[in-house]
Amino acid sequence: MEDNLKHNYFWFVKALETYGLGIFFIINRSTGIFLPPGNILDTLDDPPFIFTLAVVGTIALVFSLWDLHHLPFYKPLMTGTLTFVWLMFFCAFGFEDWTTGKLSFQSMYAFFVLFSIIGQLLIKKG
């Protein structure tokens, strides 16, 4: 497991970041911080989406800790779900920033996580 963690440390960090995004929504749930009312983030902080974040984080965590190279579909599944989740939340945070007229830390952070995932896929390819 230690060798797998050394080899897949990047994906381990992305799993923790995905869990962190879920924790962010659990902590901020129903506090009314998302403006204006009816924003897409009001929907994305509901339990089904938080559960989705936990599932995607677990998929990435399993990939980073165990040797799953004998399952050829697992890495594309993991990278695809991670990219989809972070793209969806980046767009939601960006839409909130656009409607409020302010740039938020959340949208910048989601952009950099998404950028690093896509960069890792394009540069490493392995």
C-alpha cells in the first residue's frame, strides 16, 4: 500500500480535496451563504450531491492506495468522475461569482484543482 501511495500521491491528494469539498458543503449547509437565492449552489449542497462527492473521493482514494492496474477501466473511471465533479462545481462557483460580481476563493480553488487534474492527464498519460 505504501508503494502505491508513493506512486499515486497526486490522486490521493485529489481524493482528499474532493472529500474537503463535501465537508465544505456539509459545514455551510442551510446557512444561506449562497446568493442570490435560487442559485445552483443551493441545489448542489443537498445530500445527493454531497454523497456523490464522497463516492468520487472514495473511488480516487481506492485507486491511490491499492494496486488496481489489472482493472483497465478503473483509472479512466476515476479520472472521468473526478474531472466531471470538479468541472461541475467550478461552473457552479463561477456562475455564483458572475451573478454576485465578486471573485470567490472557491471558484479559484476549483479552477486550480480542475487544471491540475487535466494537466496530470495530459502530461503524464500513464
